[in-house]
Amino acid sequence: MARTRPLVIGHRGAPGYRPEHTRTSYELAISMGVDAVEPDVVVSRDGVLVVRHENEIGSTTDVAEHPEFADRRTTRSIDGEALTGWFTEDFTWDELVTLRCRERLPLLRPGSASHDDAEPMLRLRDLLDLVREASFSRGREIGIVLEIKHATHFGAQGWDVAGLVDAELRAAGWGSGAHPLVIESFEQTVLERVRDRGIRASYVYLLAGEGRPFDLVVRDGDAAPTYVQTASPAGLDLLAGRFDGISVDKALIVDHPASRVVDDAHARGLQIYTWTCRPENAFLSPRFRRPGADAAFGDYEGEWTAIRDAGIDGVFVDHADLGVAFFGG
């Protein structure tokens, strides 16, 4: 039976309430009724797939308070931009697991920050097992939308990211299509490499509101298309038949009322997701903000109505309960 409402995806778990990518963040999202959860994965020095939004971990862990790791602070070029901090590729998993997770946005989300320093990081395998067990215990299918981060960057360091993902999914029983799995990335090449290995999943290409995909910049230089160009009808023509869907910055829908990206994607047989639905003023399109601080909730229902009415197939939400209540009805 065709889905009549968007897939509601717990973005990094339920980070509106708990530090992102922690066990309790994912458990809370599942308990609130999401259809799927979204982990991001990066690579450790010893090749472990670690669940973190970025490979720089200074803003989401207590690493800065570990004197034994002070000399690991460095500056790296990540997808063409200089970034200073601590990076997963400089730590073994045994070292990373000694760190504790923290809220990325403590001023906006003090309630979540009250749970700082309580939990270690997760490996991808930990989350795969958690979701499979939750599906069994709750008697309903819960999916995973797995985002692969910085594959070209890690590839330059000698890691076959597609091979690591393939091995982990198969070892955990997630590679055969037995569980609902979506694999997504801002880089086309890693999606194709994982798919070519035979992992049964839906493959979704992420499109930001600006910039160019780093894998294509490395390959094609200035000839690489921008993400916005790829969201055009001509750009979508090149994706049709190669991927199962796209996932776009919500600004391409909310801030451009004349945009036909949803209809254009559907016309080419592509599903379309959008990210990220958040209720705070800081994240809403200007016309949906309301008086109050950045952390105050604005007219998020107005913005989400525009997204729902556009005919979207999936939405990423930070506040799982609000997302399920609004989009899940």
C-alpha cells in the first residue's frame, strides 16, 4: 500500500531533548513513535564507523577536558575548508569511548545540555543492534537512514568507506533488505560504491542549499555542478535511474514557493525528503518566526504545513514527538 504521509525520521535521534547521537536520544525518538532514525557515520583511526555528525568532535564531546588528548588538537582541511579541533581519525575507538557526549547547542537547548557528560559515543554497530532489538520488542518496523559523511576525505587517508559500511551492515544483518534501510550522502560516488557492493537499501542523494559536492569538486574542479543546479529539472534528469531519491534543504521548498523541486523529483520517479524540521525561531524561515528569543518556538506548524502540502515523502525532525504528532496523523 502506498504511503499516505511522510516518513518521520528522528534526526540524530531526538536532539531537541537529548545530546545528539546518544543512546538515550535514539531510544527517546523510538519511544515517541518515529518511523526511522538517522545516524551519521565517520571513521576512527582504526577503521571503526563512529556515530557522529562530524569528524570534528570538540563541540559535541568533553574531549577538550582530557589533558591526555590536548596534543591531538589540530587544523585540518575538511572538504576544502580549514577546521580546527579534534578529529575522529586521530583517535582509536578505545580512546573515543572514554569521551562523553555533549549538546551541540547548549544556549538554544539547555534542557538537552542538562544531560551532558552522561553517555559515551556509539559505534554504527551499536545503533544497528539497538534499532533491530527495538523493532522486535515494539512489534513494528523501525528503519535506519544512514548518512555517510566525508567519504572522499577519509578515502584520501586510505579508508575504503564503502567497504567499511558494507562490512558493518552485513555483519549486523542489515545488508540483505530484511530491515528498512536508506543510505544517503552529499557525495554521489560513495552511494554508488555501496550500492554496487549489493547492499539492499534505498539510495538517497543529499542536496544542500548552497555549495558543491566535494567528491565531484575533487574529480571535476570548477566544472562540478552546484547542489542547486542538481535540484533543477536538468540536474534531476541526471539522477533519475541512478538513485532512489533526493533529500533537500527545506529552504529549497519553504523559501522558494515557486519551486517545483518536489513535483520535478516525483515526475522522474525520485522520492524526496527534506531536512531539518525544527520548531525554534533560530531555524525557521523568517516569515514563520515569532517574537521572542532564538530558542522560543515560532510558527513551526505553519512552516511544516508548507512542507507537508508540497507532497514531501520524508521529513527529518529534531523533536520527535512534535514531528510524529504533526506529520504522522
